[in-house]
Amino acid sequence: MAKAGFDYPDPYAAAGSERWKTAEPTPAELATARADVTCQQSAKLVTVWAAAETRVQHRLIRQNADRLHEAKARKDRWLAAARRVLKRAAGG
């Protein structure tokens, strides 16, 4: 964004600006949005952030594997119990 003459501190700042709370988009808002999209595309923002988010999620899954397995086992027991009740209710 700086190359386009804008001074926003992060990728969300332009979109969240109070300046754009208007009934219709202004020419300045449209120009800013175009510059923002161009900047995000050239920086591969979505790709970079998705990769970072994926790394964080994988790390958290590894760190919490035991608790996640316990939660799945608990859910499986609840489902098995519900199936038994439904089967009995259906006359099975």
C-alpha cells in the first residue's frame, strides 16, 4: 500500500477505516480498495496467511492430540448410546 501512497499499518486497516462509512462508495474508497487488492495479490497475502494458520493449527493438533482423541471417544460413546435408544424406539 505504501507504494500506492497509502499509510495503513496492516492489511485490515484500509477496509476497516471509519472513513468508508458512507451510503455509497466514494471514488477515494474505490481507489483505496483497488490498491489494497493489488497489494494483497502481489504480497500473496492469502497464501502466506493460510500457510501460517495451517502451521499453527497443526502444531495445536499435535499438542492436544490426547485431549482430541478423548473428545472423539466420548462423542463416539454418545452416538452409540443414541443409536441404541433410536433402535429400541423403532422396535428394533
